[in-house]
Amino acid sequence: MFNTIHEECGVFGIFEPEKCKVASSVYYGLYALQHRGQEACGIAVCNDGVIDYIKGIGLVNEVFNKENLKNINTGNMAIGHVRYSTTGGNNINNIQPIVIQHNKGNLALAHNGNLTNAYDLRASFELNGAIFHGTSDTESICYSIVKERIKTDSIESAIKKVMTKIKGAYSCVALSSTKLIAFRDPYGFRPLVLGKTKSNGYVVASETCALDAVGATFIRDILPGEIVVISNEGIKSIKPESHHKKSLCIFEYIYFARPDSIIEGVSVHEARLNAGKILAQESPIDADVVIGVPDSGIDAALGYSLESNIPYGIGFIKNKYIGRSFIAPSQEERENAVKIKLNVIKETIKNKRVILIDDSIVRGTTSQRIVKILRDAGAKEVHLRITAPAFKYPCHFGTDIDSQENLIACKYKTNDEICNHIGADSLAFISVNGIHKLAKDLYCTYCDGCFTGKYPIRIPNNINNISKYSMTIKNIKKDA
Amino acid sequence: MFNTIHEECGVFGIFEPEKCKVASSVYYGLYALQHRGQEACGIAVCNDGVIDYIKGIGLVNEVFNKENLKNINTGNMAIGHVRYSTTGGNNINNIQPIVIQHNKGNLALAHNGNLTNAYDLRASFELNGAIFHGTSDTESICYSIVKERIKTDSIESAIKKVMTKIKGAYSCVALSSTKLIAFRDPYGFRPLVLGKTKSNGYVVASETCALDAVGATFIRDILPGEIVVISNEGIKSIKPESHHKKSLCIFEYIYFARPDSIIEGVSVHEARLNAGKILAQESPIDADVVIGVPDSGIDAALGYSLESNIPYGIGFIKNKYIGRSFIAPSQEERENAVKIKLNVIKETIKNKRVILIDDSIVRGTTSQRIVKILRDAGAKEVHLRITAPAFKYPCHFGTDIDSQENLIACKYKTNDEICNHIGADSLAFISVNGIHKLAKDLYCTYCDGCFTGKYPIRIPNNINNISKYSMTIKNIKKDA
Amino acid sequence: MFNTIHEECGVFGIFEPEKCKVASSVYYGLYALQHRGQEACGIAVCNDGVIDYIKGIGLVNEVFNKENLKNINTGNMAIGHVRYSTTGGNNINNIQPIVIQHNKGNLALAHNGNLTNAYDLRASFELNGAIFHGTSDTESICYSIVKERIKTDSIESAIKKVMTKIKGAYSCVALSSTKLIAFRDPYGFRPLVLGKTKSNGYVVASETCALDAVGATFIRDILPGEIVVISNEGIKSIKPESHHKKSLCIFEYIYFARPDSIIEGVSVHEARLNAGKILAQESPIDADVVIGVPDSGIDAALGYSLESNIPYGIGFIKNKYIGRSFIAPSQEERENAVKIKLNVIKETIKNKRVILIDDSIVRGTTSQRIVKILRDAGAKEVHLRITAPAFKYPCHFGTDIDSQENLIACKYKTNDEICNHIGADSLAFISVNGIHKLAKDLYCTYCDGCFTGKYPIRIPNNINNISKYSMTIKNIKKDA
Amino acid sequence: MFNTIHEECGVFGIFEPEKCKVASSVYYGLYALQHRGQEACGIAVCNDGVIDYIKGIGLVNEVFNKENLKNINTGNMAIGHVRYSTTGGNNINNIQPIVIQHNKGNLALAHNGNLTNAYDLRASFELNGAIFHGTSDTESICYSIVKERIKTDSIESAIKKVMTKIKGAYSCVALSSTKLIAFRDPYGFRPLVLGKTKSNGYVVASETCALDAVGATFIRDILPGEIVVISNEGIKSIKPESHHKKSLCIFEYIYFARPDSIIEGVSVHEARLNAGKILAQESPIDADVVIGVPDSGIDAALGYSLESNIPYGIGFIKNKYIGRSFIAPSQEERENAVKIKLNVIKETIKNKRVILIDDSIVRGTTSQRIVKILRDAGAKEVHLRITAPAFKYPCHFGTDIDSQENLIACKYKTNDEICNHIGADSLAFISVNGIHKLAKDLYCTYCDGCFTGKYPIRIPNNINNISKYSMTIKNIKKDA
């Protein structure tokens, strides 16, 4: 379950000058963002001011089909969301976009990130009689917007005020009955990009790969603290008044984002190549072949090879048919479980000293198994190189990292102990300094709190109180 | 679509002294109430203060299955709801029970009826920043309860205050984390009964047939204006301070309720027998056989026969396998459509003068077709007798009657014109006086507003404004 | 499971002069025949000599939908089948119509009945190298037809020869690439009727209610031993050369057929009324009300009332929403199980001496429960009258009767013992003589073998050997 | 539809000394073979001589689930099949394993390959009265086995005789009630390997990757013409009496098999690396980067890079969430269709001279689109290198190649014309000589008929007659 790190969301929005099949565009956009969240998804379409939506648990290809998409397809703007839901939060009412009505109209909202003052916000709304249908902080953003909206004359003015009150990470797209609005927190924890469609419409998305999927061209990253408003009157930007140190999540480059995306001007693929190169510089070792764990270790393995001149090899085949409905092997069959999902190409490995590149180690169980199947396949040595530093601290900005007692880097004091546990011949993590060089042209700075414990913004003491909400209300979806 | 009249809901609640499979009981209870609403349903269970729920579009047997029921089955109290949703209101967020969290805990609410001040309520909440996920007035009841709850020290005190502010028809069951609460509007528009389970628990339901389904015994009707609170400390009743003229919907006896239910001390079957007898007295005719249109015309046909001494016959077979997934015949096949759902037993009809009993006429289309198939089957004469007066006015208390321009009794001035349109040899509706005699032992009085236009409570001018909400937000469920 | 008797099949066929949506017609026809088999169904359509089909486990409304029906809808002839499958025989390859290819073309076959020489037929084909995909005797009929077909110049000549070799009960409809053929065994165990569509096509069906469903008019019963061939050259009848004593299954009138059907010139409804009248003559008793167990006891209860002048009453409400997906109550909830499916109308029963009419008693369990709920509802006396004689022998002609050790009439020697077991105040079965009078105008004679053990044709000693086949091959359908 | 070449099947069989969850093993084995057929699949299990099965249209993860697998899971042997069905043959009765009963017992059969005398076989069986439920040649193999089986005393003797009568490609696994039998045609067109499980059982599979998935170890390839019989008495091999020139399908190495499989002693990955190397030798070109079209072009691109010393690059990201339920873009959205499934990594391409490696060209449409997106991404030159020679002839041994009029290599005479059509700067196919070197250690010879038109065995004139069968019988599955 926690053998890997999870991004919690991807967002997508589109505005077209003329009514068309906007839901189809969101559908393709969400397909391109599916790697950012596989638990649930939704699309909300605005047609003549009326917002219709479809939401459900499952992948884009499970929730949407020709019939239901047809029902909401037409409109001039739409937003969509893919979601990875953390434990306990698998409430159907948490699926986004959240679509609501309020005093001055209606609103659809999709959010990637995590608020740090979610508990205080919710508590204060509840004190005034608010009712909550779900447990996500996104519903609090909705209340915040509506609270300001009834006092101001535009949705963007309301959002501007809201951005002074909500803290933490948020890259959002929203629909009112006439506008598509995108806004990003002042630290820019999560990416958000703007593009242009062939029909002179606009697209907003978590990553540029979603622009490619709908044939849109990249315009620019939306700035930290910026609000972009798109309507029949054109596109308008509300820039932030004060500026904070940009704090993009470094793990977007290392793992979350798709290699074909470009974030803040840096190719994710290039950043991963660099991660491999930096690792080769920091932790060189003599070997016969460099291989990567698919999918995110592949690019870095090539980088390591280029830097070290040790040949790059294809070490694994990942079974591409394994999805949510895969029946996991029983305890006694577990031994073969890794080989079902990931099989080794023996020819690449046999009698070789192998450098194995992976993106991260959480509990160490998976690494342990992979090292073992390499040895079983005849590897003479296995040297594990990791393109992230060791996880030691929680993330409060939208990434789901296992609790500290489960993190192998918290359990063991030294690298050698971890290496020993995993069974590799040597082990090295990229350094914290190293990751700050992986996107060399990057004009912004990173958040590396999960490695260093140093967060760009103060974390309130009651940060974990919010989780009590997920204990008091749950729901189970009707099985399909 | 509007060839018949629709009840909008059925509610069910159970409280057991010990934890057990309460969801199963609600499941069987909802099966017994399925005739009150076939569009959607839901069950919410409270287990150690945590409320879980399952909701979905479809019949009880479509939404619930062994697997999902198992997930929520255990608890000591639960409520359920079956829903018929009016046009435009098929929003998944309208499906009940509505389950929410608020400042002092959580709440699940199931509601049968319709508020007459729904628009004003909603508007005032929205003015204060409330957000609405759906379009039903039930969400406004939730806000009303929460608004009072933050100022009082118990859910029942909150509900008591709410009942002075919400107007119209409501028979509700609710769950807090420790209590099952049932409350009924001061006019008692919709039925609500209390029963006792074999394990010394309590059951609340729209009709007694649901008590039978779970092996519970009937205690009494819940009084108009009463609040019943059931908790580990026992059962408590909060009686209304002021009294109104009881105004039970007469159509519960004529059509909505199941014949095996007993409402306000009167057997529904008996009331329908009486309707037939009264019709025989008011509109006698010489004939060879009396038949009823299944299902609700059957009992009245027997009553007509008993009173008139004209033999009772079985005139129709209803195809019991036709459900929601039935593929309706195309235009050219339409002629046989009635015969697929309802076929005539020729032997009963042939060469006979037939008295045909039905419960109501809305547009007249169905009656027209039925008269025709009787004639095709060899009926010499067809005399149509209706156990309700003619519909002429809207219902504001939870029944979905077609718009006035479609009502045959609004289109035509005289009985003869209607009879002519339908093609019967004679036609008679029961009189408004007549229906007031059909439940002879009934100690309460009826609401007959849909026949007379005289409603027990003042209908505000903005009564229809609320429907604007269903225009601005819609949703389409993922197809199963 | 065996608390009731099961018919095993219903068949339907249509031939239209012009191509049209023939699958839709079969769909409606099967809806009308659904009571004859609820486990599986199928439709095969012939379009320009190509036979397409859809088959599946489930009700007509579960197997067919707009999308899949559209794929096969067009053609000029089609056949369909509804199936009740006996234990062990729930093989997906047994679902009919069986559609095969052979040396001279293709063939689709749907069969109602049971062969008595199925074992010998199958054994002899297997000896010659035949392979069987399923376990039903219908596959042997196919082999028989093909074996003759390769030696003759028409499908009807082949079938004529086959009818001298296969023994037992069979009412069949078949499609070749150009002809719709219906044929019925020489004893006429199972009904089969011929009708005419509005577009000058022909329909063949197990019951006339299916003709009504497609707007066809009844022409005549197909004769025992007759082959009817319908093609572009018109309709042709091949009459049998030798004649046997007609032996229609009497249980078609008592239970299987729909009351609105007319079999061999006699209304099923009328026959049931008569069954009630005969019971009133044979086993009169003084009482206050006569009620029937829905659905098939209703007509007979009315007949008993008419003959005895004891008032007819409506005693039960059957829950019409309970289908295949109903979750049966657990052992501890079992007590209420009857009340969920069937609830009593207390008003009809209370303080009354009740005559209860049912169609049959198999194990007695259901009768016992129904008698108990009547007593619980306040019945002073319960007198059970059964419209069939006691089951004592197996049926070899297409009906699934429980094994003899489970039959209450085999367990107990006297009527009093059975009555005592069931808990009624008195009990009477209709006499074997009595049932021979229930269809008074019937020009044919009945098979009453299940009551008397006297079968119209010799039953071979190896009759049960065939069941060994269902032990050696099984299959489980993919869950939807 | 025909933009790619399709393998038609994968087979898997397991025999365990003790009863266990054999269906689970087949399930994992089929997952590993899913790339060989994605249209339908099935598993048949033998438990105490009784053969149960589950079959359905769809992927392994669509047809099987915990519930249905549980029903057949236990036994001591089982076989499975994945199928790609050619146009017109999507008959549910064609899904394998085919499970039948015959005079001496029962039989389950799974087949990979294609018979060249299928028409003659079928015609001769039909002449003797055989009936066919489907259109596949596998049913003819069943008839052939049964025909011999009734004359011999063992299934293996029957199969030995059958192998003298059926011609063409067949790698089969079969179950009788006591034996697992594997047999391979004398030319060895399709691979078939033998392995050993940890519990001393045996596994037979199309590829070694399926052995890995169930934790089995590779023993050896099953020989062309060999029959392997596994039972409680151990394993037995019946070797062929005469020998033919081995004729393994060369396309198994180029495209069909998984890179982690080892066929006839040669690693598929290694063979593809070699294909790249040979291409680099045969058709060198100066460039900046070598990239492969995922998935099968990747290995060859690395080989080309190694041989040419031009850097290997990662040029594409394939969207791994796109499955059967993906809604294809409409005509106007088509332009972006390639980018949704396959997006370019611009950083790798921009301003580069690109060598693009793909496995084959069928119609040329896909290559055309891929070349275009490379140019759009900034490639200065695009040089296309193909690891197979040009397709010019049909395959009669189990591969589905488009009809000759659609093949780009039949449409155009010269390489330049094709290159021009595709829009590349240069184009080269590997030579026919070249492919004979790609598996350098291979002790067998290949079939290269699709490139050369020279087939290892005589192709009868009536080879295409068999396709008439798929025209006369079709079926449509009930939608899930």
C-alpha cells in the first residue's frame, strides 16, 4: 500500500470561444494526467451557465463512457480532476470537481494540493452553521470563496481575498457560470500551466503533457499567487501583490510528473537524466550495466550511463495489463508477485555487475524484492542508486508519504544498515544538494521538506486534527 | 411519463439496543416501501457514532448487494430512503439519506414530503454563505437543524425549533451519532408509524407494511407535530404545543400506500374496498362484470362488486417482469405496448358489459388504451369508474401531479367530454364528499387540495421559485 | 429451492414476409413467456441466410439491451427461448436457441420438453464420434436432424424422420437459412400455437399470451405430431401419419401457463376458475372468506367463491420488486422471509374462518408458513384447498418435480398427516377425476403421470442415465 | 484496425501432483501471455475428472474476478488461452479452451496456430453428420481427436494419429480427465515450452515469461512434432518419427513475444538488440540520436545505438492507461490521436537528426503520423529503420496480416516511394538475410513466408474457403 509515494491530484480546465464538445477535451486531458491520481475522477461542464457533471470512483476509462459523456459534452467551458485519495478519505463526496450552488450562482472547483490551515478553516465555518458533505479541504475552499463572493461583485475578487486566508498548497481551476478561473498558491508548490487551443480557446492543466493531448500549445506557467480569469471578454491576470520564495515540489521532477512534461521551463525527462548524471558523479561505482526500475527509473538510468560510460541496459519488462482489478496473489503466491508485475530480462543481467536506478525508497520492501530477483537472474553485484534523498519527514502539501515509523530511513540510522536490509552490494541516495542541481535552468527554488524537515511555511500544531473528520463520516459506493 | 401520479418518498429507521445487522433490516424495510419511490435509494448506518452510507440511482435491488451491504451492515441504528425524483431533480446529491458533518457532530436525514417555504429558507441560508450540493429542500432542513443545533444542547431541541420555521409536509427520520429521531409536520400530510422489534428495538416507517417486513409490531402512528427520540436512554416523545387540523393526504389511501398497510387506524385495503362501494352507490350502472386495473384498482373493483352484486372478475394480467430496463416499443410497435405490460383475460370480458375501476385519470391516454383493448377483446360496454375525484390542482406536499395544461379534467369542461375522449360508454369519478367517507373510522381529516384547490396551509406566491434551482445544477451518474 | 414446480421452457418464433426488426418481436414475445423459464434466454435471427444470436444467463431484461439487440435486430425470421435450468445443468452451452453449422447449412433450434430416449440417442451419436458442448437433450435433437438432413433434400423431410426416432415431449421451433419450422411431439405434451402478424407474417409460440404481446392473432394450436414449415413460399403443414392419444400436461392449466392464454381452445383462467369450483364441490367447508395464494391461486379462489357463495377476499400482497438479486434473509431473519415476499392483508383475515386456495404442495414448507402467518393475522380457522392432486411421481416430460423422498405426499400416508404437518384446520386436494373436468370443452386428454404414475408412453429403464452427463462438464459464467 | 500485425493466441497448462488453486496459476500465466491475444480468454480446470471452465470476451482482468475464479479454482490440472480473433470470427463459441464431451470422456483444448487443411477437415466431418458450434479450426482438431480416440485406448495415441492428418501450425495444450497433454506441429511454427513448478508439477506455456509469472523454472522447448503427456504416472514424451525443417515464425522474435522470454534458446530481447545492430550495419546513417517506437522498437533502438555509437535516446511516452474502453477521438480530433496514446519527449528530439526504429510497417498510416509529430517537435531529420522486412504475402500459420491491397509494400514498388509516402528523410527495412542472423545461436530455421512468399509447407488452393464459415454464423455477447 505505501510502497510508493502518491501525488494527490491533477487538474484540467478549458475555455472555448464557441460551444463545442468540451467534455471530450477534458476527457483526453485527464487521460494525460491519469498518473497524478487513479482513485477517482470527474468532469464538470458549463453550458449556458448551467453546470453539469459526472464523477465516480475509478480511472478515467472506468468513470466515463460514450453514453454518459454525451450527456454533458456540450458547453463552452469545463474542468476536470483526477484524484488519489488517502486512506480514510475515500468518500464519494470528496470526488472533485466539487459543484455547488450559492447565493450568487454556481461554482465548480478542482484542487491539487493540501491546505495547512484546513482544520481552522473548517472549524470556523462549522461554528457559523456550515454543513460539510465530505472531508476534503476543497469543500472549505468553496465555503471560503462563497463567503467572500456574497460581499464582492466578482468571483475573482472573492478568490483574491480567499488567497489571503487559505494557507498551504493549491493549484486550482474553477468554473462560475461565465468564467474559467485558475489560481495557484503564492509558493507554487504544485505546477499549473496555461495553453492555447487551435480554436483560440484556453487550457489550464497541471502538466504540459495534457496540453499536448488536446493539441494545445504551451503559453506559460501560471505564476505563484496568480489568478487567471478567462471569459468571453478575454483572458485577464491578477498578479500577486507580495512575493514569496517559490517552492515547487522537487518530487514533481523526480517522480510525479510525466517525462514529456515541461515544468517551469525544465523538461522532466531532462531533469531525470540529470538526476542520473549527478548520482554518477556523487556515487560512482564500477559495473557492467546500468538499468532502471520502470517507469521513472528509466530516464535516470540512461543519465547515469551517459555520465559513467557504463552501458545502459533494459533490465525489466513491466506487465502493462495489470490494473485495478488484478487479483493480488495470496500469501503463498507472494514470492512470485514481483515477477508478475515486473519481470527481469535475464540476458541483460546474467553474470553482470548491475547498477540499479530507482526513484525512491519508502519502506524498502519493494527494493528488497527487486534486488533478489536480479540476484536470482544471475547478477554478480547489485548497486542501488536512488534519484531522491531519503524520506524522513511528512509532506503537508499534497503528497502522501508513509508515516515516519514505516520509513526505512527513519528506522535505520546509517546507509549501510539500509543497504544491508535491502540486500544490495552498495546503496546511495542522491544528496539534497544534488537535487537542487537537477533542473539546472530552473529559475525557481524547490520545497524539499520531506527530505530536510524544513518547510517553506510554518506548519501549525493542529495540522493533523483535520484527519479526525475522515473518521466520522464514510461512505461506500454502489458497486458497478 | 406523467400518465400516473407519483409519491415522492418513503422513509425507514431502526434503533436496536445492541449492535446487529441493522442495514439488513433497513434493506427489507425499503423493499416493502419500494412502491413509494423507484428512482433512487440509500441507507445510512450509525456504528459507534460513525455514520456510513450507501446511496445510488435505481431500485433497492439495484443499489444494494451482498458486498456493499456487508461494508455498512453493523451498527445499532440506521435509516433508509426510497425516492421518486421529479423531472430535473435527478441530481445524485439529492439522493437521501443526506449525511453531513457539522460543528457538533454528524447527521443523517431522510425526508418524505415537500416544504412550502423551501425557497425562502434556501435563499436566507445562501445569503449567509451557505453552499448547496443538491437541489432538494432536504438540504435546507439540514441547514435549519444545524443552525439551531449550534445554539442548543440537543438535536431534539434543535429540531423542535426547526419545526416552527419550516412549513409544509415532512415526515422525517434522522440519525445523530447517538439518537434516532423521527418527526412529522403539524398537519400530518404524510404517514409515519412507530413499531417495536422482537429484540426490543424500535422501528419508524412510512407504512406498517415495512414493520411487517422486519417482523416488528405496530405501536402507534407518530402524531402530527410530534418528535420521537430513541436512544440508549429509551424512547421519548416531544408532543406539539399547538394543534392544527390533521390533513393526511387522501391519495395515500387511494393509490400510494400498500393495501396491507394500516394508516391512522384504517386499513388501506378496506379504504379501497369502501371507495369501490361508494362509487357503486354514487354511480351505479347495470353490467355483467366488475374488473379493476391492476394493482390499485383491484380492491376497489371487489368493493364495487360487493355493493352492486355485479360479479367480480379478473380482467387483466400484469406482466410482472417488466422493470426499468424494459426496452419500450417504438412508435410503430406502440399499439401493442399496453398488451405487453397488461393483457386482457378475454374469457372475463367477451360479450360482457364491463365496469372498469381505476384509481385516477391524469392525461387520459392510458384509460383510452385500456378501454380500447377491452373493446377489442369483445366487451359490449365499458363503464369507467374512478376511485379519485378529477385532478384539477397541483399538490404542494410531496406528490408529483402533471402540470394543469396536461390534466384531462382541466382540458375538458364536462364529464361527458372526458368520457367521449376516452371512448368509454360511461364515466364517473368518486365525489369529493365520497372520498371523505372511505376511511370511515378515521379520526383525522384529509387534504384534498389536488381535487378542490383548497389547501390546509397558505401557499406562498413564490412556491415555484424553488424549481429554478433544479435548472442550474445537474449531474449524470456514471452508468453502472 | 424445490418449494415449487418448474416448467423448463418457453419457445417463440416469427417469420415476416419482409425484413424488419424481428428480434424486437421475439423480445416482446419472450417477455410474455418469461413465467415459463427465468434462468436463461436467447434470441437467434436469420438475416439473408446468416444466423446471429444473443444468449445469456438471466431474465429477458437482463440478457438483452438496446445495444446488443440492435446488433441482431434485422432479419425476416427469428426464434427465441426462455429456460429454467435444473440443478447441475446450468451450463452456458445449454442455453437455447442452439445454433450450429452442418454440411448443408446452418440451424437454430429452441425446444420445450424432455426426451425420454435422450441417453440412448446421445450414446449412439458419441459412439460415432460426435462431440457435445453441453448436456441438454436439445443438442441430440440437432445431431438427429443433421444426420437425416445430409441424406434428404429438405430440413422438413429430415425433421419428419427425426420425429420417428426421438421419444418424449418436444415442442420446437427451428430456423434454417430460409425456413421457420415448428414441430410438436405426437402426444402434444407441451402447448404450441400458431398466429398471424399484422404484416402477414406468422408467429409460433408456447402460449397465446405471446401472440397478444406482438399484436398477432391466434390461428390454431399446432397439432401433436405436426410439422409446420413457413418460408417465402408460404406456410405448409406436414400432418402426422399415425395418431396417439393426446397427452397435454394438465399442469399447464393448473400452474404453468398464464391465465390470459388459451390452450387447446380452453382459457387457462377459466380452467382455474373451474378448478376452484370443482374443489368447492368436492371439498366444501363452511367459512367466512375464500382467498388465493398469488399468483396462481387467485383465479381458483374466485371460482371456489362463486361455487360456494362464500365471499371472495384479497388476502395477500406480493412484493413485486423482489427479483433474482434479492438478498435472502439469514437463518435468524428467516421467520420474516415469507412476510417480505408475501404479506397478509389483516383486515381480510382477522377473526375469519378462511379457505385458502393454492395450486400445489411440494414439500409443504411454504404452506406451513403461509398457514402460520394467517393464524398470526387473526384467522380463526384455515382450510387449505389445493387445485392439483398430490404429487407422487416424477415427470419425464419437461417439468422439474422434487425427488420423491422430499414430496410431502410421499412422506405421509394420509391427508390428515399432511394437514397436521402443515398446521391447517382441514386440507383437500382436487381429485384426479376432478382435474379431468377442469377444462370442460377440451377435446384432448391429459397427461397426469405426476399424480398417478401412469405415463402415456413407456419410460425406459435408463431414463436417469442422462443425468450423468451433467456431472462431467460444468461451466461458470463470467459475472457481469 | 490493421495498422498492426496480430498474433492469434497464447496457451498455458499446468499439472500439479496435489490438488491446489490451479486456476490462479493459469490466471497469472495468462496475464504474462496477454500480449499474444487481447480479445477473449478462458480457463478450464480439471478437478477429479470433472472439467469446469470460465470463458469470456475481454482481457484476463475483465473475464476473471475473485468470485468466478473461486468457483473453478481447485483441481490438479488446468489449461488457459488468450485469443486475438480475426474479423468475423468473434463468435463466443470460438473462445478457447474448447471443452467437450465424447464417447470416452471429456476434453479441453487450447490451440495457438492455424491449420492449412482446416477446410478439408471440416468438410469431411460435416459430410458425416458433424455439427459445429463455432467457426474456428480448433473445433476440427477436437473432432479429429475424438474420431481417433474412439478407436484407440489412450488420448495420446489418438493425438499421435491426429498429427498425421492435420496440417499447418499448432501448439496445443489439452486436458483429459486424467492427463495434461501438450503437442506441437512438426514444423514448430509457434513456440511451446515446458517448465517445472516449485511443488514438482509441470507447466506448459507459449513463452517462458509465463513460467516466470508462476515461479516455474524452464526445462526445455517442446520439440516440433513432439507430444508431452503428464499424469499421475509422471511425464512422458512421444517423439516424432519423421523430421521436418524447423520453421519457427521469425516474427515471434521481432514483435510477438515478450522481450523477457527465451525462445529456442535465444533471448527475445537479445534478438531485438541484434536486429538493431544488423540494421545499423545494413543501413547506416549519420544522426544525433536513435529512438524506438514503444514497446517493441525500444530494444532494437538500443541495439542500433550500440552498433552505430549514435546516442540512444528516450523519444516517446506511451500512455499506459489507454485500454479497450478508450473513446477514440472523432474525425476532427484525430490529429491529436497519436499524441494521446504516444507523446514525444521534445527535449530528446529538438534540433536533432533522429533515427527512428519501429518493428514493421503495415499500411504506413501510423509511421506517417509518428514522423510528423517528430518533425513538429523540432526534429531536423527523421530516418526510419524497420526491424522486419516489408510485408508482401499472407501468413497461413496464425498471424493476422492485412490483405495485400492494403500493404504499403504491395502498393508501392520502391523503397523511395514508401519513404516519400511516409514523409521520412530515409527509410530502410532489415534484409531477409539480416533477419536470419538476428538469433545467432538459434539451432533452428525460420518461416519467413510473409516476407518472401516461400512457405515451409504447401498451401492448398482452397485455403481461403474456410473463411466462408465465419460468414454464416455469428453471435453477439451479452454486454457485461
